[in-house]
Amino acid sequence: MSLILLHKETKEYAYPLSRKEIFLKLESLDTMVDSVDVIYWKRFREATRKSKAMKSLIQGGPNRYFVGQIAFDDTLRYFQYVFEVTSQGRICYFSPLGITESFPTKPFEYEGVLPDETFVTPEAFHGRVGYQIFPDRFFNGNPANDPAGTVAWESKPTRDNFFGGDLKGIQDKIPYLASLGIQTLFLTPIFEAKSNHKYDTIDYFKIDPSFGTIEDFHRLVTALHAKGIKLVLDGVFNHIGFYSKPFQDALRNGRESPYWDWFFIKGEAIDPIRVNYECVGDYKWMPKLNTSNPATQDYLLSVALYWLLQGADGWRLDVGDELASSFRRRLRQEIKRSYPEALILAETWHDGEDLLRGDQADTLMNYRLLDALVALLGEKPIDNTTFEQQISAVYFDYQSPAHPVLYNLIDSHDTERFLTTLKGDKKRLKIAAAFQFLLPGMPVIFYGDEIGMSGENDPDCRGAMKWEQIDWDLQGYYKKLAQLKNNHEALKKGDFAFVRTTGKSIAFLRKSPKENLLIVINPTPERETLTFSNLISAEGGQKAPFSLDILPEDYVVKNL
């Protein structure tokens, strides 16, 4: 039998959900596999062998990705297992010895779980609908704090101009956010800085004067919390502003500066002309911080804890994959010690599997979802099978506790808006939003997407919110999706698996203990009728075969 199977006795493929429950993953790298059972027992007690079928992430035929959970009556200790694999009607076994036709003599083994080894994500954020705001461009609530040279609200955005949006403006629009069904607000940086984007921090402990004061921040937090909306801040800890105290001290005093080792400097003195120091994107105004340095870590930890004390509910770690792993681990330990329900979100644009092992971030910005949706809905669309494989890989790679808090986005302040990618096609934007909301994770709307804003990449994607040009049909569509997400436990934190269809529509299941939902999304301009069989109801029984009519470029959510 020609098979290449992958499983390791490491946290990528075997990890605890509690001290009594383990999660296992098996991947077939070439040939599709029909089914996989895990055979398991306690060491030295082979007579107690049990078998459990693993779930495929694409149901209805051969698949590559298989997952399974095994619960024990007592603390998990010295657990051994092998996989029984069926492919093309033949059975084989997979163990550390490889693939064999007879039962292997050496099994995989999992020694046990210590209390601090389980990966727990903050349940209060599971499946919450989010909204990301670029504060200068959302709403001007207090013109008195506008920076010099503020332009008219309808002006074209540049990388240097200011529009006057502020914290008071965000507070004024909380009723709007609540009407959308928003439960978490994500802000780009709000601390003192020279730029309009504020990623060049001058003082982490001070609200930028153009955004308001610490009192404005407290009023915003109080008003958000009164509506049940959480607030996550942008932690720019990978780099700092050129005009910050640490960098200016190193600039003046050279190696005598106590901040010298906070940076990566080549030579005996900082040369801003030649830029002999590491920075972000070769941008001299944002020198990179040495987050491996304990003194730098101490300072940034004090920043993170200070703003949680002031009422923030979590942090987005800007370019989180570039921070020192020692700092990410220390940051998580310190935050979770005092604020166990705080969210730690890491920005990464690629596979961030190494960040989601329970010791660093709770979740990631799910750019892999964005990439797959662009590929499915763009000018040269991929087929359904390729899309299903790409999405299945995301949920296979990332540990299951992170699934309900994955930051599902279709664009951001760093990308062109999805409507621009789709050449203004709002019907396909709706399809993208349906996947964004109905797949596992936190769907996060980039301000203005819900009213039909467009724009190419920075600076055009950062235009001022068009309060006078709202597409009410599109906004109503987003409200309906948010209502669905907020009202169904299965959509907030349920299991996930695709269901193969014979048509061009894409179907998947979301299952929780109390409900089993079938979601069908039709990305085509043609109506389809699909027949489903062998599905399981919420009560656990097999559902009788049934058909569904799917309108063009629409979706259906059916409770089984």
C-alpha cells in the first residue's frame, strides 16, 4: 500500500485538552484515506484496548486530515496508541515503526499532562463578533483636539494627513456598533506618536493628544463595557518611535546610554542618515526593539499590565511573529496570572502554528483564511476542492482551543479592501463575509466594509468612514450574519467539518452539544438544489435524506 502518513508525539499532533483528555491528529500526505481509527490503551494493560473513529475534516469521501479526542476517567498517564487506516479497501497500521500490515510491536506513547500544560483560551471571546477601527478615520467627536493641518473628512487619505478621529468619536458611535451586533472592538494604536497610524510610539503610557486624554479612555471603556463590548488594544512592542525617550537617549549618549542594548545598532553611535540600526520595513522612524533583552521585556510588560489595569480587555501583538519567543512566553505568563480572561492576539501573515501551543498567543490574525477567500472569489477562482483543502489545513494545523478565537478577517488596515479586490462586486463580498462569520473564529469587520467602502492598499484602505454614503442593504446583510453568530452556540464554538457536495456550492457542519448546523454557501450566479444524506441530527440520530434549494450567491443555515 502506497501511503505517506504523518503523526508525531509532539504538541503539533498530540496535545492535551485537559488532564483527562487528549487531542490527536493524523495527516495523509499523498493518497486520500477512507477512514482512520485510533486504538489505544494504558501502558502494560493491552487487554483494555479500545478503538475510536477519528473525524475527517472533509466528510463524504477520502480525505487527508483526521482528528480525534479521547477522554479518560482518570488523569491521563502512560497512554499508548496506534492508528488503523483504511485506504482503497485495504487496512494497515501506523506507528513509530511506520506503516505495517500487521499490528505493530511499538506504539506511540503519551506520558502524561501537568496542570500548566493545557492550552486554554479566554471563553469570553469565543466566537465574538469584532470590529477594527483606525481611530483617526472613524469619527471626530472633539474637534478641539484636532492636530494642526487636519483635512476635511471627505479628503483623499495620504500617509501623512490627519482627519481628526478620536476616542470621543468612537464613544459617540457605540450605539452604531451595538446595532451591528459588535461584541469586541479592536483599535489600531492610540498612544502618543508622530504619525497618523501611531505605530511609531513616543510614549506608551500616554494617550495621543489628538485622540484625547486618559479620562477619555476611561469614559470609552466604561461606555463600551456598559454595552457588553470588550476592548482590545494594539501592542506595538516589536519597535518604537524615533522620538521616544529610549531611542533619543541612545542617539545622544551612544554606548553609555542605558537603552543602548534595547536596539540593534551597528557601530559606536547611531547614524540616522545611514540608518545603521535595525528598523521595521527599512523605515527609519520605527527602530526595532531587542525583545530578547530582559530590561526591554520588563518595560514592555509594565506597559501591557498598565493598560489592562486601566480597563482594556486584551492585546493585539503587532508583528507578533517577530517578537522574541522568550518575550511572548513571559508576556503570556504575566498577563494570564492577573488577567486570565484577557485576549492575546498575535499578528502573523503566514502559518503561525508555532505560536499556538498554549505558551504564547491565544490566537492569530487568520490571513490564511483571507488568502483562501481571495483565491476562491477572485479573478481566477480555485475549485471547491482546493478551497476546502486550504481551509481544512488551517483548522488542522492550529490547535483546537484557538479555533473559536481565530481573528477571521477579509481585509485590514494593511491590505486593500476586499471590495476593491473583487472589482466592486458586492455580491461576492457578501459571500466572503458569510465564510468569515460562519466558519470557526471571531469575524472581525474592518470599519466601513459593512457599508461598502473600497480602497487600494495603504493609504487608500484607511479612508475616513463614509457616514453619509451607507449601503443599507449591505449593512443589513452584516447585521444578519452577526445576529446568527451571536445567537448560535454551534457557530460561536462548535466543531467544524466540510461536507462534500455534487454541485458548486460549499457545505460544512458546525456542531455543539445542543445543535448541529449545516451551512451551505453558493458562490456562483446559478441556483442549485443539493441532496444531503448520512448527516447526524443534534440528538445524535441519522437524519433522513433531504434537499436544499440554494439561491445564487447566497447561503443557508439549517438546524439538523
